[in-house]
Amino acid sequence: MGSLSIWHWIIVIAVVLLLFGRGKISDLMGDVAQGIKAFKKGMQDDDTTAEKSAEPVKSIDHNAKPSTAARSDVGSKAV
């Protein structure tokens, strides 16, 4: 009673095939395979992006005062 016999498995497989059909199951497996391939490609793209971005990033000093060139338009308002 604890395990299923071969006849139970045959009935279960027959019901699944009747409900979903042979075409739907193969389409589903094809979609799963495409999803796995896309996932692996995405993981490889992440690895190559991480290797390319290994260059140091310039840090921004938020406490620095703005230069005079950036403030030249402040005093040039026409009256």
C-alpha cells in the first residue's frame, strides 16, 4: 500500500497524455529548454560585463565647491 505498482503509473501517464496531449507536452519541454538556454546566456553575459567593468570608477566629491566657470552666468543677468 505504501508504493504504487506499475499499473498505477501507467494509468497516471495515460490520464496526463489524455489531458494535455502529446503536442502540448513536447511544446512545454521545448519552452523549458529555451528558458534554460536563455538563463545560461544571461549568466555568461553577466560574467563578461563584470570583467569589462573591472576598471576603477572615479568617485564624486560631494563636498567640493563648484568652480568659477560653472558660476559665470550668475552675475551676467541683464537689467
